[in-house]
Amino acid sequence: MSEDDNAYIRSQLDLSRTLTEAGDALSAIQILKIAVSSFPDVPIIYQYLGMSYIGASDFENAIKCFEKAIDLHSEYPDPWFNLGTIHEDEYSDYSNALRCYKKCIALSEGKLSQQALQRINNLADFM
């Protein structure tokens, strides 16, 4: 991938994050769908698209995006964390949430791993 491609992808990710955080997840989704059509093998685009779908309360499409990101790069911890969050918060599917958080911890260090561990500790109340 060229330096220009990387710069384009980064600009679209930044714009989508800004839009989603501002409450305009639908615009972010449209921007990221265009990015995905140009770069269908870049997992971080699917990660961001999944986050935008969460912002739009479209959890089924968010799950599909996170699963696609994992399919493209199975060692990418962020989509595992986000899948766990959806399973826990939206579907009360604590066993799948636990599975996803454990995978996230196995793949990451630092803040994300700590967040996943905290989520696992919170699940103890429900299991």
C-alpha cells in the first residue's frame, strides 16, 4: 500500500471517528463504506465501521464488521473487545462476551487488556 493510500485511510478513519462522536454515525458509515470498497482487505477500516454501526445502534452490522476485521487479521485485539462489549451490553450473552474478552487479553497488552479484564470481573455478577 502506498503512502498516499495510508494517508487517505487515516483521514477517513479520523473523519469517521469525529462524526460518530458528534452523533452523526450514519455519515461516518457512508464514508467508511466507500473506504472499504477501495480497500477491502484493511481490517482497521472494518473496526471503525463496526464502531460507527454501534453509534447508530446497528449491532448486527457492527458484529459483521468486527468479524470481518478478525477474519482479515485474527491477532487484532480491538474487534474482539468490541464483540465482547456487544454480546455483554446488547444481548446479555455473557458466555460469548467472556470468550471475546479472553481472546482480547491474549492478544493485547496495556489499556485494552486491562479494560477487558475489568469487563470479565464485572461479568462475575451475571454468571
